[in-house]
Amino acid sequence: MKLWSQYFIPTLKESPADAEIASHKLLVRAGLVRKLGGGLYTYLPLGLRVMQKLTQICREEIERGGGIEVSMPHMHPAENWRQGPRWAAAREIMFRADSAGDGKRGPKEPEWVLGPTHEEVITPLVRAEITSYRDLPKNFFQIGTKFRNEIRPRYGLMRAREFVMMDAYSFDVDDERAIKSYFAMKAAYEAFFRRVGAQAIAVEADTGVMGGSFSHEFMVPAEIGDDDVIYNEASGYAANREKATSALVPPDLVDAAPAGAVEEFATPGVVTIAALEAAPYAVPADKQFKTLVYVGDGKPFAVILRGCDELEEAKLGALGFGVFRAATPDEIEPVMGAKPGSLGTVKGTIKNAAGLAGVFADHAIRLIGNGTTGANKDGFHLRNVNVTRDLAITKFGDFRRVRPGEPDPKSGQPLQVRRGIEVGHIFKLGTKYSEKYSATFTDDQKQQHLMVMGCYGIGIGRTLQAVIEQSHDADGIVWPWNVAPFHVLICVLDPQLPEAMNLAKKLAMAAEQGGADVLIDDRAERPGVKFKDADLIGIPLRLTIGGKGLKEGIVELKWRVQKDVAKVPLAEADARVTAAVAEARAKAS
RNA sequence: CGGGGUGUAGCUUAGCCUGGUAGAGCGCCUGGUUUGGGACCAGGAGGUCGCAGGUUCGAAUCCUGUCGCCCCGACCA
């Protein structure tokens, strides 16, 4: 039981100037957090209590899913990362943690980094400690602070530089068991989000810099989300935009017959899809081959799409380059023979074909038939271009961005889009890390094998904010029971009356007996202030004790989610409170 | 990192264009009247106008630089 007057809940009437979205405003107004700097937040008592509840529920569910809790350092020797598979890509988001020193030490390579996740720590640990198949599987997890140098922290806790995350790492003897571990974690995530009152859906996702073979993201649908979820309600298909695909190209597609030989024609000044669509050329965008040049691990490569399609850059990750980026015009010309706008991949037209790491074609270009593409000669294009006959293609793949309305790959129904907040992510990693760190075990045939890994993350702070985003009204937060900082708020309107405070404490004890956390508002404030604050901080159950009610012989009982107030005779108050708490707990479990 | 915006009291802000005593509301302190949905009256404290330089008789205001913060883009839990 806490007394408001002796606690610390600094609520605000006005929204802070730097908050844009509802949940961010409420985080600050309800006294949950205060900002230190961009993406850095102090958790005030109320915010901390919610974090602790989220953490405990997370711990329980991950343990139920097979997790074993550990705690790894936040600061890592950079050497661990240099040995790992993603130093080049990951160092971008890492903070160095050098000695503050006196400035006389001279510049050095970073000696330590602040951990953005912990594959680079757990894998060497497991390598050293686990060598036998008898000790597998193992799944280690921790709940703690992560550091990422986000280019743009945003929306309060939504994208922070320092944030609390549950991260877990599974080690298995083979792929099949690893998939089992993966789905055990998926089930644990579903249980976690259900218990904390967040409606999160699992969607297929890109593996990104983590690497690995497949993954799911857990998304909380919200307008302010950073990610697009592509889905079809009926078929159950749901994927992150970066991963989403569609059944645009029928599996039984037969390539159109060539209409004639490839033919060059002059297109002075035409360097865009739109310009080629216009008169006098009049080539529809879906009959154009669009050629983009990227640089992967230092070497250029080409990507071909239909003119009407957009590249989904994240899908290039499937090509296996450590890092990649769009090539600059200066890098393109020496290889292709022309500037962007006149590029193509017709055999024999590429100036230095050997200089390319490959030509990767999106499946959808097969829909083009006799199309048009750049001649690798500024001011010229080629027509009657056919995919199989004419183009130099290393490999086909899915590189285009899907559009709403396209057929869903599961059922052929039209796809839809909605925004979501990514609150969790699970990856089946495979052996990417175990290989680098030689994390092997001996099987019962005395054979050495690489451990098969998975890794898993839940953004605890982000989940907190997602819950608020999903559960609030015009007056404030509406906490789900299981994560509410307190379950019961007893508003004592006349705290100077001893009988009022005595009753409050008696009811508080009854509620606590029933397993509720209780806050008593004993401040010498006017009732209006107390009610406004009560709604703002969103405690699920409110009891009101006033001098007026006491004369009538009643206390009031009100749920945050409901409008109506129940007047409870004093004689029944204990029992009613106990019953209400029991009912809420039962509903929430 | 590219584009846009912004920085004035603990918080929300006016003033800046057109240079001349820095103003309000909330909050805070004192006293009084109030007391069931953010009370009222009286009094009071609190600001080197982000920082540095420049122009000027004079700069919150104009100029340059710099730092912080916010938003849009690429990235992530």
C-alpha cells in the first residue's frame, strides 16, 4: 500500500511540447517517465512499477518456454564483435565505451562497445561451457538494458537509444530441434502479449542484419507504427512489408514468344520510366525493364525489376552480402557503360560484365514479354527484349515491394496493409554465429557438429508504450490489470477525517489480501483534481471515500473502463472490494 | 546523414516579421474564502531569452557559427 502524498507521481495538466503521439504524451503526463536526452528516459516510480510487472510476466513466460535466466555485461570487449559475423554492419549502431580518461591517451580503436544485443557474448560462453549433446538444448535469456545508436530516436520509449529488452538465445543439436525451440518461444511470446493485454500478431519478417533463415515479428497494430504489415484476414497471411510477397506471377507462367530481334532506338534525354511512357515512345511502365545498380561488399551488382515496380531494398539481404548500398553514378558508368536512365542487362551490352557481382532479376519481369530496356549507351534504349533469350541473369528472386490488392500467396485473396509497432522478434539463426565462434558439440557417435541457434527479443519499454497506445481514452491511460502500476486507487476526498482514512486503510488491506496493489490518494487536493489524476494514471479500480458518502453510509466503486459508479453500503464494502479484485484477477489470468 | 521546424521561468507559451523597460496561463510559496470532476481573491518568489561571435548608440528580435530538441526519410525491440 502506498500513500500518494508520500510517493512521487508528478502528473501534468499539459502535454509536453516534444510529444506528438498519445502514448508519448500520456507517459509523461501520467508521471511514468521523464526525458534525460534524445532517446534517454528516467523511469519514475509509476513507470518503473509497470516495467517491473512486464519484466516479471516476461520472465515467467520465457521460463515456461524453456528459458534459463542469466545476466550478461552491458559493456563488451570490441574483440568479441570483431570475431563475429556482423561487425561491419553492426558497429554502425553501437556506442563505443572508452575510458573517459584525461584526453592524453591518444586515439585508439574502440576497446569496448555497449551491447545492442548479445549473440557475440553468449555464443563464446556456450562454446566454452557446452561440448556435449547431453547438455543440449539450452535456451539462455536475460532482461536488461540495450544500447543502440539510433539515427533518429522517436516517440518516447518507442525508439530509444537505451532501452530494456528481453533477449534469448537457443542452442540445439540440429535444425529440427532448433525449429522446436523456435516455436516454443513463439508460443511463449503469444502468452506474454496476451497476459500483458497487448494485442500483438505474429507476422513473417525479414531477418535483416541478424541473419538466419526465417523469423517472425510481433506487431501491435497502431496508426503510429513504423512498419507496414501486409495481410489477408481470411487466409491468415501476415508479413512485414520487407518480407511480404504476392502471387503476382502464376507458377505455370509461360514466357511470351519473342516478337522479333532486339532493336536499338534513340531516346535522347529520356532517363526515367515516366519519360519513356510518354509520347512518342509510349512504352507502358509494366513493359519496361528497370535496371538498378547496387554495391555489395565493395562490388557492384545489378537488379532488374518491372518499370512499374519498386525495389524493396531489404529483400536484397537474401543475396548474402554483408553490407550493400545503392551505387553512385560514378560507380555505375565504368561498369555498365552508361549513366542511370539508360541501363540494361541485355547480353553483350554491359561494358564490363565481369565487373558485376551478378544480375538479380525479380520474378515479375517474366510478365513483361517483349519489353524495353536501356542500351547501356546514353540516349538509347532497346526494344523486343525477352527475359530468357536476351537478358544476362545470374539468379531470379523476390525483390519488389508488394502493393495492396495483389493476390495473397496463401489464398489469392487481395492483400491489405496496416501499420504496426514491432514489439518482439524471433529469429531462427542457424549456424551463422556458432560457425564463427566454433560453438560445437560432440554427438553420441563422437562426431562434432555446429550448434543450431535461434535468437529472440522483446522490447519491454516499447511494449509498455504500445499498451498505452492501444489502451487509452481522452482522459488518460486505461491499464490492463496485469501491468497496471496499481490495481486499486482509493480516493479519499476528505483525508482530514480520521474515519475516512481508517476506512481507506481497512479497504486497502482487504484488497491487498486479495492480491491487489493499492494506492491511496490522501492528498489535500480538491475532488476534481483527484478524479482527473485518477483517470490520467488509469488505475483499473477506483474506490471513492468522501465525507458525504460516509454520512450516507456508502463508498463508491468504479472501474476505469466503465462510466457508472456503484454505491456500496459500508457493511458490504470489504466483501465487495474483495470480490471485485478476485473477479478482475480471474478475468486477467 | 539529407530535408523541414524549433529553442524565452519547473511546465505550456506570447513577443521576433517592423531592434528600444521580457509578458501571460499552469505549477510553486504566504494569507484568506472554498470543497464530489483540474476553485476563487490578495500578495510573493522565479528568466544572463540554448551557447559563442558579429552588426548597432542599443539585440529575445537582424546576421554567422555552434549545440540541443522535434518532425519527415533510410534502420531497429
